[in-house]
Amino acid sequence: MLQVKKLTFSYNDTPVLKDLSFQVKPGEHLSIIGESGSGKSTLLKVLYGEYDSLKGTIFWKEEEILGPKHNLVIGYSFMKYVAQEFDLMPFISVEENIGKFLSNFYPEEKQKRIAELIKVVELENVAKTKVKLLSGGQKQRVALARALAKQPEIILLDEPFSHIDNFKKQSLRRSVFKYLKEKNIACIVATHDKEDVLGYADKMIVLNNHEIAVNNTPENLYKSPKTPLIASFFGEFNVINNEIIYAHQLQIVERSDLKVIVKKCYFKGSYYLIEAILNEKTLLFESKNLLSIGAEMYLEISE
Ligand code: ADP
Ligand code: MG
């Protein structure tokens, strides 16, 4: 498994990562979340062995991950990394890019492998197209397939679906994460999108102030978010009597102590998000139906 112990890293003098310790088992899915600039990309690069100036240790099984001082070429065969900025070969096709690092020794095997990966990232219709003609989202999928080509034991993904449109995102996410589980490939996914986490991640780490704020299952963190930062990752919430209450936990009732005035309704598909006023402060709750502005409502907290 991946064993990270007391990892500390800074670019110059300002620390970016401070004293991080965590583990990832084979086949496990770990999400790294945190605000922009919190160090998610830096952490993945450090884990991949891109830097020397770190304190602490990183091991995959028996092998220590070391920086460029110790390796002629950055990276290890058991670990692959897909950066936020991916560099592909623009003048060759999608298929050729994906097969770039596969041996030509068994051409049939190679073709089969490429076809399998093209299916995983749903690029069948552009398999023979030159990469320079693709959209940003399509390129991101080629980079993903190329990283998977040699079947790593662990893959580091930096915002893997950030360039992909919403039409494709959901099914692609299912396809890729299902593939990783099937092949028992561990993954560490840096993201700020809760859709990348919920339903897929075994564990999630929240980075804040250069440190690991929490490391737990998404279920546990969702059920009892310790801080507004964690709650905000999962959705709209209120702080009522120092307690974090998600918008969907508030229900309209006949009468209660929580009397609010409706200010604005936002259509959210299967419900409306209602912005209301409670004692001059904004309160958010959800409603199945559209409410009229200025209406008085009584709310109750449900579990
Ligand atoms: P995230 O991926 O969570 O948005 P990053 O890891 O990219 O965060 O950045 C963390 C911090 O490190 C930021 O303050 C950023 O400005 C800084 N940083 C990132 N890359 C470099 C670099 N190559 N040199 C110096 N500072 C950097
Ligand atoms: Mg980043």
C-alpha cells in the first residue's frame, strides 16, 4: 500500500504541505479535496516524485518514492499520474497516443488493449482522429487512457473530469472508476467536485491550512461535518444554534419556533432552493414546490 509519513513540502519558504500522514491500500479510492490553492496538485506531484526538497517518507509497498535527484526519469512503472495540464502528441491519432508506451511485440494484444481503453473513456468515435483536432475534454480522456495503458498499481488523477462537459461527465466517471475498481488499481483523485467523490471514494482527505483537516469516509463526513468548510463541499447549509444543518434537513411544517419569510426561489430540478429570512439572517431550505415571495413559513429540522 501507499504509506505517506510526516510529509512536509514547500516551494520556497512558504509551506504548502505540513506533516501529512495517510495510507492508500491496493484498489482503494482516495479523494483529496480542498479549496483552490490548498495544495492538492502539489501533493500529487510530490507523491509522483517530482520534487526532492521534501521531508518525510513516501512508500508504495516496499519501494520508496524518491525525487529527480535519485531517478533519471521521473516516475515509477507501478504509478501513473495525469496532470491538470496533459501533454499529448498532437500529430498522431487517439489510438496511437494511447498505445504510445505499449510494446509492439504483441501487436494483437496491443490493439485489444487500446480498444478496451478507448471504450473505458468513451472515445470510440474519434479513435483514428489526430489529437490536435480534439476538444479539451476529449484530450483529457486520451491522457487518462494513456496513463491506464500499462495497467499501473496506483494512479494519481488531478481534477480528471474538469474539462469534460456535463453531458458526458456522469457516464464517464462511472466507467473510469468502475474500471479502476475492477482492475484493483488504487487511485488518488484531487478534486473540488463532490460528484467525483460521492458514490466512488472509499476515503476522503480535506486539505486546509496546509494540513489534513480530516480523513474519513464520505458518509461519515457528510453525516457529521465538523466545520463549515466540510459542509460546504456537500451542499447548501445553515448554522443554527452552532449546529450545521443542511438545507434539505429543514422541512416546512404547520407551526414551529423557526418562522421565516421567503425571499427568493431557485429552480434546482427536482426541488427549489429557497432563500429565506430568519431574524434578519439568510436561511436556506429546500421545497418540492415553488413558494411565493414574502410568504411566512414555519420550519422544522429533520434528520
Ligand atoms: P490546488 O491544486 O489545491 O489548487 P496547488 O497545489 O496548485 O493547489 O498550489 C498550492 C500552493 O502552492 C498555491 O499557493 C500555489 O500558488 C503554490 N504553488 C503551486 N505551484 C507552485 C510552483 N511551481 N512554485 C511556487 N509556488 C507554487
Ligand atoms: Mg490543482
